[in-house]
Amino acid sequence: MLRLQNALPDAYTSARPDELAERIRVAKAALGPRVFILGHHYQRDEVMAWADARGDSFGLSRIAAGQTEAEFVVFCGVHFMAESADILTGDHQQVLLPDLNAGCSMADMADIDAVEEAWETLAAVTDIDRVVPVTYMNSSAALKAFVGRNGGVVCTSSNARAVLTWALGADGNGHSRGDQVLFFPDQHLGRNTGFELGYGADDMAVWNPRLTSGGLDDGTLKSAALLLWKGHCSVHQRFRPAHIEAFRAEHPGGIVIVHPECAHDVVEAADQVGSTDFIIRAVAEAPAGSVIGVGTEIHLVKRLDDETPDKTVVSLDPLVCPCSTMFRIDAAHLAWVLEGLVEGEVRNRIVVDQDTATWARVALERMLATV
């Protein structure tokens, strides 16, 4: 998805880190309770230092919704996160994203046109009323609205099992809600959850949006319980079983924790698997002296190591794996947005149109009622 962020003035790009920190401090103090800054766990430390709350994407959006006093919510994350915050916050609040180029490569792998085309293809060969669309939180507001309109639901990495159980399970009248799930945009979360629920490899098929009919024959389109969109996280896709093997060889007795966006063979080889919040809790609960190899974004891994001095927390990938799009948010952009507010200029506001927001909210509320 194309987003255009104008280059910052030299006063920001040439400023020293201490100068930017002071400018942020002054602007934040001047704005007081009018502004609330959200920091996703993957943000760099120079940004997280100013966050009023930190967490995962949906958790932060819900926190923002509770900050009714704040006129402005500055989301230090990526585009789809700011959209979710705009959907959940009040009409009197405005959501800002410091850098419009902070997108999500996974979210961009499934766009509304491609998903609607897939839905039409499925409708031509199977009973579309028996297909439940499920979109991962890491998706655009347009896709959240799509599943809302079509009886589907949103999921997070922590509740994907409950959501898929709901989608393929019985409703309140004892009738199954659906026979199939179209799951997008992350194939790995869908696959790992499917195996966790007892489905086999033959029950799942990958829909490739670049190929006619997703690259699948009519028989597969009718029979697969889980149709998994060919998408992935560029960070979590990097981890391989060889990384775990190398870690275990160097740290016998070490603990391996990975995110469910990793490939299934990595998940199988890990000791623990869970969402970002799960990883944080698992590190906190590990015995003192533990050496923990983590398969997720490097800024979180380094922060966990810094904040748990009684343990050693390392990345499983020796080449390091930052989220390149999340990394676009820096102190310069944060200072630019905050100083704009001080001057009365709202910069980089993220707005979801009313119809899209309404249906996306339906999908989110359906999720909350499910889990």
C-alpha cells in the first residue's frame, strides 16, 4: 500500500538525540493530558521512553479508547494499529501516526480487492454462507469491515484458537457456524492454530492471491477446512529450526520461546509459543539465571534482556531481526508530530470512514463476544 510521508525539516533530521529528547519533553509537558502516547512493544527505546502506555496493537487501541480526556492519541506503531485506535476511540479524539510510511508488510499482503476477488471465486464453487472469513488483527480497517459484513471475525495471536473454534463450532442452536474458514493475511498463525485444534495438513490449503483461484482446484476449495492466505511476517519468517538447534547447542537447558507467526517447524521445536504479551510474561516467570532464546522482534528482545537482569534473553536469529516498518518511527518524527500539536497543527491524522469503522467495529465486537 502506497503511503506518502514528506521529508522532515532539517531542524529535526539534524538534531542531536539529546536535543530531540528535550523538544519532546517540552512539547509533551505543554500538551499535558490533551495528548496520550502509545508505544508498541517493537518500538525503539528512544520512542518508548515517552510512551504513556506500551503493549500490543489491540491492547493499546483499547487503552486509547479509555483515555477519554485525551484529545490526541499519538500511536507509535504502524498504520493498521492507528486505524484500529481511530475505530475504537471517541469522535472527539484524533489519532496520529508519526510516520505515514510505518506500514506492515504482512498487512499489505492482503488488500480488499484481492480478498473480495477470492470471496467471489469461493462463492462460485462452494456454499459461501458456510465460509467464515477471519482476519488477523494485523490487517487494514477495510478487511476488518469485510469480515464484519460477511459474518466473520477478527482474531489476535492470543485468541486465534478461540476464534477458530467459534468459526467452525456450533452456534447457540447447536448448528455449526461454518464448514470452512478463509484466514488472512498470515498463513503461519492460521496453520499453527489449525494444528493446535487437531486439524491435519490435508485439512489446510494455501490461497495464493497471485494465482487463478488461489492456485487451488475446485475440489480443494470445497474440502479444505482452513484456506490460509499466502502472507507472512517478514520478521518471524526469518526464524528457522537451525536457529533453535544452534541455541540449544550453546545453551543446554535454555528456554526457547517463539511467536505463533513463525513457521510451523519452528513452533514445533520451541518450548513455548505465544503472543507478544505471552512472551513478556513467560520471560518474567522464568527462573532466575535462565537463558532464554526468543523468536520475535529484536527491540522487544533487547528490552526484555535489559529489564530482567537476573536472566539472559537473546534473539534466536544471530543476524538480528528488526521490524523495518515499525523502525520508521523515531524521536525526530515524534518530536515533529508533538510540536505540530503545540502549534495548533494536526499532522498525520489517521481517519477511518464511518461505514468502514462501523463494520470493522462489528467484527471486533464479535471477537470480544467470542473469547
